[in-house]
Amino acid sequence: MSNDNLNDRPKPIFSKTIRPGGRVYYLDLYPPRNGGSPCLSICELRKDREGKPVKIRLYLYPEAVTEVRSSLEEIEEFLESYTPAPSEA
């Protein structure tokens, strides 16, 4: 069975939905499996060229969350002062 089958997936222990700029992202923290660590799933549901829904999913484990958060903070700081170069006509 597929990993995306709702009957196969454990229920998240924490969930958050965010809607920046008209897009929708689902952040779900799943309980540990087989004595492992919890897993953060970041999912975007978008439509392909034919209009069919497609799930884009990224899994992060605890050891990656701090580094990803730090990198996102760096990106946010960069974007606060970012000025795009004028396009050449």
C-alpha cells in the first residue's frame, strides 16, 4: 500500500496549516515509528498541468529541524534587505 494512503498513516501528534500568498502548506508532526524519532512532514497540495492534485511532501527528522530553521532565518534576513537587480530591456 502507498505511504499516502490515509489508512496506513499514523495520526499526527501536532498539525498546523499555513496559507502564505494563496498557497496552502500542511505541517504535520508524526509520532516515532519502531522506537525512532518523530518526523515532520511538510506538504503542499498543488495542481499539475492537467489540473490533477499532486502532493509535494518533504520529511524532516529532528536532527535536521534546527539546521533548516536556522537556514530559513538566514533567508528571511536576506529577503528583508534584498533588492532585485533592474531587468535589462
